[in-house]
Amino acid sequence: MNLRTALVASLLLTARLASASPTTSDGWYEEGQTQYTLGNFDKAVDAFKKGFELETSDQKKPSYLYNIAQAYRQANDCKNAVFFYKRFLAMKANDTAKPLKPETKADVDGWVKDGEACMKQQDDLRNKAPDGTVKPGDDGSKRPPADAVKPPPVKPPPVKPADTTAAKPVDTGTVAVHDTDTVTGPDTSAHVSIDGPQPAAPHLLSVRLLGGGSKMSAGHLSFGILGTGTLLAGYPIAINDKLTLEAGAGLTFTQASFDNMTTGTTESSKMFGLFANAGLRYAVAPKVAVRGDVGAGLLVLSGLGDDGNVFTQGGVGTTGALSMFHARVALSADYLVTNALAITVTPIAFGYSPAKSGLRSDISSITSIDFMLGLGYRM
């Protein structure tokens, strides 16, 4: 094989290995489970950690911590095992949707206790004073006099992390990323498969605040790009780990300036959209999601009290605000900065309201096309 052929083969092998790497949290879970079953606990730890980093479901995250702790314990790494068991317990303590079962907590508490005992014994051994060195080739028989070295206190033999379950139920291996409460199976390498995506734990409230520009059309009236803002709030309902339905309400505000035909002064009309809203959000990547919104309610047109306004027939002033039906559809994209905070881009939002009687005859409807940028927050 010449150098060129070997180079091409190497590049192809590298590309194949790179393409074989998981790209999703579920993929890294499967990789971690495989490495755990094969006894490659260091590789299992790395895979479970990568799965944790990509996981967007708060309900699934604790299971990765549990699996990381299990792999560290099997690798006789007491310190890291204890750390991740404690992180697992702390995260599950805040899980009101699926709290940890008492028997599972008792098992993990036992592993933490045994791991801490293992850490202490390892520290004692590491801190024990040395009793000298030997020259190369020496068998070590030349030691200090017996009375010069105090014998170490007799201690029970250290408990290996892999054997800390002897007085408790047998180690159950890792768990599926959606299930930390149904740990079953007698084998330390028992595989618990994922039986399908599980709904993410719902947040109590989702709020979005956006601002940008709006192009409004109303008959023959011509306006430039108007400033507009939107506030959306709703209750998220997880359908599965990627799809979330949000039911709530929305408010839009747009202000249009016009020259009063009677006084010649510049006045402004304010338009408020008040509507019930339904949003459907789909995660296309660990930190990226697309969202569609549909709303229906009222458009309230105010600021027409003076004669000479440009909206009413003959410019007659109104005794109050005008209200009419309002429909709104929008398409957005989210980028998750954290699990709770997202940057939201709305490249298009379309609003439509059929004209109310009293408006100019050329105004059959009031429409708007908005483009906005803002923030979303889930509480």
C-alpha cells in the first residue's frame, strides 16, 4: 500500500468514526449504556456527561447524574461517585412532577455513606507517613528498628465502591434517562432500555416579550414602518420531549401617527390587539426550536376622538375606542441561552381585522405584517 492510498484510507476511517459519534442526548445515553455493559466505565462516564450537556428536559437530567455516579463507583472512584450521587439527590429534591421514591433515596444514601467511608480510608492511607525507601536491587529488608516506627492502627479492610451494595439491594446498573424510580435487575451491567420519549416536566408559566417593526395597511392610507411590541404568556404543556403546546393570551401594541385633516396637527392612533393564543413549539436541536402561534380576539383602535382623523368616514371623531375582530398568526425561532431563558426571533407575524362600520369606505380591513426580536422566559 503506497503512501497516498494509506492517507486516503486514514481519512475515510476518520470521517466514518466522526460520523458515528452520537449527536443527541438519547444517542449519548445509548453509547454510555453500551460502554457500561462492556465494563469501560471511563468511557461510560464521558458519554453520560455529554448526554447531560445536550439534554433539554429537566425531568431527564437527574438520571444522567445517577448513571455517571454508577460508572464512577464501578471504576472505584469514590470521590467522584459521591459527588454525583449528591448532585442527583439535590436535583431530584426539586422535582415536584416525579419525586424520588423513598426506597430509591435510601439506596443512594447508602452508597453515599459507603463512598464517604471509602474516601476517608483512602485519605488515611495517602496521608500515612512513609517508613523509608530502598535502593534498587534491595529487597527492602533493611528497615528502621521496630521501635522507631509505630504500627498503624488496625482498621477494617476498605470497602470497594463496587461492593458497597452488599448490605443493600444488589447494584442495578444504570437507568434509562426518564426513569430513576423503577430501578430493577440483579446485574451490575443490567441494561434498562428507553421505551420512547417521555414528556418533559412542564413549567408553570412561559412569557415572551418582543419588539420590532410593523407594516400596516388600511385602505388607501399609507404608513411607514411603525414601532410595535408583543407580550405573550401561557401555560406550557409537554406533549413529548420535543413538542410543547402552550395555551395562553397575548397583547400587541402599535402606534400610528397621522396629520389631522381639520387642525393640521400631528396626532396618533393607538392599536391594541387582545387575544387568546395557542403556540406549538418543536425542538429541532438541543438549543434550537421553532414555534407557531395562532390567536383570536379583539383589535382596539383608540385616539380618534377629534374631528379630522384619517380613519373614520368624513373624519368624524368617535366617542370612544373602536373595537373589531382580530386574528393573528406568527412564526418564530428560539435559541436557548439556558433551560429557562431563550432569545426569540419572529421573522413574520400577520394580523388581520375586518373593518368596523364607521371607518372610511376604502378600508375593508386593517392588516399588519410584523418582524420582531425579543426574549422568552419559562418559570
